Amino acid sequence: MEPKGAPNPIIEFNSLVRRVLIEMGFEEVVLPMIVKESDVYQEYGPEAPVILDRLFYLAGLPRPDIGLGVDSIKKIREIVPDFDKVKELQDILRRYKKNEIESDDLVETMVTELGVREEQATSILDNVFLEFKKRKPVPTDLTLRSHMTALWFPVLSAVMNKWELPIQLFTIGRKFRREQRLDATHLYSSYTASFVIMAEEITLEDGMEIVRDFLKKIGFQEVDFRFKKATSKYYAPQTEFEIFVKHPKSGDWLEVGDSGFYSPVSLAKFGIKYPVLNAGFGMERFVMIKTGETDIRRLSYPYFYKEVEFTDEEIAKGIYIEEKPQTETGKKIMQELIKTAETYKDAEAPCEFVAWSGIIDGKKVSVKIVEKDKDTKLLGPAILNRIYVYDGNILGLPEEKAVGTPTDIRYLDALGAYVARRIEEMIEKNEKKLDLRIRMAKKASDVNIEVTPSVRYFITSKSKKIDIRGPVFFRVTAAVE
């Protein structure tokens, strides 16, 4: 089967939002992912200690101070018997400690300067210098951003006197929250879209109209704003509002974002003298509404949390003929085999019919469909069975018993392709004769039919079946004269 690409629905929606905001006159920027603890205090003031509880702090492993004593040298020589570059190793360890050698260059430096093999260098680090294993992370005052709000202040401060007003900026990226639980609505990491508008004059009504226009452009027609009674410290009182859209199917109002005007007090801390509207949106929430997904884990990480589900039509697309002829002559032989079999399938045996004859590489080749047994027919009764998919099951059925979703694959089609490919190989190997006989079909491979691994896994996991049993009695001979 030809591979078929597919976009991730979250990334695809991010692209839509990005395009819409650019068309609305916003300029895209990249905001830092790492935020100083002091910036959080500057933004939230006395509320900061509580806010910091939901943040991830970054930590690092200190570089160890490694001594090279007698015992260490003895252990090294158990790994490298002729090791004599003690001073050189001491110099490498010293330079590593002083950050003159990058961590991912340490092994390569040992190999280059000590003349040891790579596996010897890694064994020394693993078995001799146990200081590496004993290290513990040391926390810093750096955090991973939990939202974009704190990051806009220094950016706006930097561009305020350099760019003409109004200044419209946006960013789309990940935020990180140290959630107390991970469930259908909570993840450690998710995507957010955030934009700001800094202008000499902009009203709350202007801001609400811009947010409403943005939501309509990304597909949400019915919008509602609800003002918060307890305003976040970085917003001006009575200007923060939560943003709701109506679910197109359930009709429920669902929260998708938050917006408001930055507090003059917060702006003053960064020397910003103009009003600023900010709006932020949870991207996964939008996609959940559009797709009908109810569990953010299944949306973000379907390979971990989502059960495999296929419709009968999707299963049908996962069924294919495994071996096929590779040459134009081989394809012609396949077509003539199928045509001859369809014409003479009920002929009384013993009998034989020439399906194709011609010249290949200067040699005359003859292909026949043969049945030598008496009191039977040229082909078995299942030869024209077609592959159908019904309620998750793959079935080989005659036309009069057809149910479910049909494929374009019959046993005869798949076997014709298989025999034609074998004849091509016979010619390639300079063989003179070929005699192939397929009696009973017991499994898909018996009639040259295959199923993609994902479809096969689905069928097995759902206790469904692949049933293509049946008598085909298909015999083909080929001879080179």
C-alpha cells in the first residue's frame, strides 16, 4: 500500500490560528520558555508564592570533582591493560570540570587524546568514576513558563519606543503546569495562543470586538464573555473576562480563553506607558470541541491513550494484494490468466487452456491453466470469492452471499498476480518450467492477500476474524521452449 501522510489535529489547528492572526495584522514572535522566578514576583507581587506552586523549577547536575588515585588507575588498567596516560586523563577531567569540554564531547575527547576505544572510554566512566552516578540535581531559580502573560511585559517594554503604535504581537507555543493530577482535562504540557495589542487608545469594547472577530475567523460563531469577580493581579480591575464558545453539537457553553487589560501598576514596573490588551487561548480545548474528543490525553497522545478504531471502510483500505508482477509483460500475463479463468472456470476436467503465449527475451513462453483430475471442473467454487468487510470481520464470500463493504479484490485477482510474478522470476532465473497449484485457501497468504499490521491488530484486539477459507483449485503451468 502507498503510505499516506496525515497532519496532527493540534498542530494543524495551530497553523490555522497562526494564519488568521497574521491576516488580522498581528506579528508573530517567539517568547522565552524559561522564566526567572524574580519575573514571576514582579508580575504577581504578594500572590507570587502561591502562583509558583504550579510551576516547574529547572535543576541541573553539577560537574563532579574527580580524583585519580591509585585504586582508580588500577581499575582503569583492568579495562585498558596497557593504560599509561595518567596525566593526560587528569588534564581531561580538569578541563571537563571547568566546562572547557562539553558533556557530549567527553567520550570522544578520551578516545582521541588517550588512544582508547569508545567502549573502553564509556566503561571507565561507568565503572571507575562513580561520582557521575552519585550526583543529585541542584535546583535553580529558573522556571518553565506556565502561561505567556509574564513574558509579554519585557517584550513590550523593549519595543515600545522602537516600533510605531499600535503594536500587535502574537505567539503560539507550549506552556507547562505542575498539575496535581493528570486526567481527561489536565496535562503537564499543552499549547496556548496569546496575543497583545498596545495602543495609545483602545477600549474594552474594542478588545472584545477583536476577540469576537478572531473566534469567528477560526470557526466559532457564537461567543460569550463573562467578567471575573476576582481579577488576576496583572489585569486592571473589572477588565478581565473569560471567553466562552457554544459547542456546535451539544449546545453547551465551553470556556476557551481569558482576556483583559494589563494593570497600570504591572505595566509601570516595566516602564510601559500605553494600555495593553492581552488574550490567551487553550488550543487543545478548541480542537476537542471541533473533533468531539472528551479526553485531552487521547487528543494529545492518542498512541498511548486511544484505542484503535477502524470503520469497515477503513479496514477495506488496509487489505491488499501482496505480490504483483513488476513488468508490463508480467501484467499482461496476469490479465490474460484472469480473463481465461473467468471464461473457462466451469469447464469439465481433465482440460487445459492456453492463457498467454509470446516471446520474452527472445524465448517462446507458454502459460496454461490446467486441471487433470476427472469428474471436476477447471477451477474450484471459491475462485471468484471477493473480499468483504462486515462488522470488523474480513470475509471471503461468493457474490450471492455478499454482505458489508466490498473490496476490489477477488481470490482470482490476487492469485493471477501471484502466478504472474512467479513466471517473471522463472524467466529471470533462466528456468524452463513452472507448475503452481493452489488447492484450499485457509489463510489470507494462501491466496496472496495481506492485511496491514494496524488493521490486523485491530481485528485481533476486537476478537474479530479473517475468514477466507474455500476451495480454489487453481493450477497454472508455464514452459519456455
